[in-house]
Amino acid sequence: MTTGLDAAVGGDIAAVDRALAEDRIIVMAGPGGVGKTTIGAALGLRAAQLHDRRVVVVTVDPARRLAEALGVARLTEEAVLVPVGRGEGRLWALMVDMAKSWDDLVIQHAPDPETARRLLANGLYRTLTRRFIQSHDYIALDHLLSLTEGDRYDLVIVDTPPSSHAIDLLDAPGRMIEFFESRLLRWLTFGAGSSLSTMAAKPFLLLAERLLGSDFLSDIMEFFTLFAELRPTFVKRAEAVERRLADDETVYVVVSTTDPVAVGGCQGLIDGLQQRRRSPELLVVNRLPPTLGLVEGVAGRGHVLRRLIDDEMVALIDDRSLAAAVRQLADQASQAVLPVVGADCPVLGVPLSTEDLTDLDGLASLLSAG
């Protein structure tokens, strides 16, 4: 079947279908604002409808219109069944509640209820787990681990938070391990309360108290001491997440747009993947203007944008201002270079749509004309 992607940009939709039919985990990655969540949901819908798989899409911050398109009033931490309408497959969607997820991990893995209670009430803990984006990276990947423990789902699609540096996501488990092994944590928790520890720390503590206040300093010391109690479980889970990310059944889909900032972030992400001996299974160029298409770069090393509207076609536009704007857009975008990727990585363009995403048919149409 010829899809909208095939017709628009010569995309290899067969490669996409192989991943949807065979792989266990798809990690959606890319800069913020490029449509990772929507593309991930469209991939999940296709896997359920065309490949009869049991799919769960894990979203971080879905747009309201995406929830409406999925036919659910509101996405929650509990997986919600989406009525896909055809086939034997099933599709679930859930939204990661960062604060609740951290609290659940603490309650589940603290050595005793009193340690859990004190940590949950700690001011620094509440700030770190609710506001710091790097803590969101880790919790999104912890969901990946939980959802693949068992056979309820055939395919887990994880939408990742937009980190300030996209590659931070892959390093989140390692950073968690490094934290528990750090000299700082050992210094703050080893021999707490002993006279030797107090004497060595006294200059630092006096300065910190003047800068931060005694209450906040107390929260810091308590946080490190209590959180260290969770070390065995958190290190074990972080190591398990790293193994999942490196598994052959885990593939990466990188999403970009033609915006130069997004292209730069996408390039950095692909370079980071390759440095970690991982490669993207698919590069999706989202919101591709109708005046542009994709062509192979030299020897398959990358893809460049090309104009689909030439000067003669622009001349047919009656409105002179509109014609000038179209020509300028085509000229600028035709100079953009998409991230350099190996020849074995398909690149698909999703055309810019002028219609609102209101239902499953609209979501499915992103990846198929039929």
C-alpha cells in the first residue's frame, strides 16, 4: 500500500513497520517542541491496528488535543485503554506523573515506613523530584523498566522529556549510579553525628548555614542521609535500565523538524547515540512544509532538503507577497542539512498538516493515507 509518506518524500514505511511488528521497546527522542509525543502515539496506533500488537504509549506532557484524538478525556498514571476500532491489537496510553512516580518508588523501596515518611516530607526531595528535569529523565526510563517486566504489553513506546541536552536521557541511569557512588554522598553520610565528622565539616556547615539558612541546610543533610538508604534498590534498577537501553529489542526513533535549532539538537542526539554504540532506527522529519522534500545526501551520508516548487510554479501565485514568501521559505529551507546518519537509517517526512488533530483517523493519517 502506498502511504502519504511514500508519496510525499519517498519514505521507507516498510522499515517502520518492521520495527512496529518485531521490536519490544521504542524510545522517542529529540529536542522539545518537535512533536515526539504525537509521532509516538501515531506509531503506537499503527502497531495496534496493522500489526495486532498490545502497545502502551508512555507520554510525559501530551497536548490536550492528543488526548482528545485518542478518545480519552484525560490521561493519568494508570494506563487507559484506547478504542483503536479495528484489528486484534490493543492500545493503552498513560501520562507519567513525575511527583507520584518518585513517591511510589520511595514507598516501594525504602527500608522501612519511617524512612519513606521522612524522605517524602523533606523539602529538598520535593524540589528535586518535581522541578529538576534530569530527575524526569530517570523516572521516564524507570517506567520503561516497569512496563517491560512481564508480558502484558508486546511493545512499549516511551516519549522522553525534552532535556536541555537531548543525550542526557541516555545518561540518566548512569548518573543515578554515580550519585550513589559519589564522594560527596559518602562524605555527607559516613560517620554522621561523630565528633570527627562534625569537626571536618564545621567550616563548610557554618558557611552553608549563613548562605542557605539552617532549615534548608537541615533538609540537605537529611535528604542525603535518607536517600542513601535506597542505594541498593536504585542502583540495581538503574543498571537494569541501562541493559534495557542497550538491548537489541530496543530501538530509537529521533524526531526533528526543519527548524535549525531542532536540527542542531537532533544532530547532537544522533552523535551521542553513535558514541554510545547505538544508532537510530528511524529519523522522522515532522511538519515538513509542502514546498519541501527529502533527497539522499552523497553516498547515503545524510539527507538534505530540496524544493518541490520551482520558480515557474511560484510565478503562478497571484498574490505577489505570498509568492515572495513562498520563494523565500523554499530558498532558506533548501540550504538546511538534516543530521548525518548511516545509510541504514530510514528518514521519513511527516507533512505539515493544516487540519486539527481531533480523532484516531486524524492520528493514523500522519503515517498513512489509507
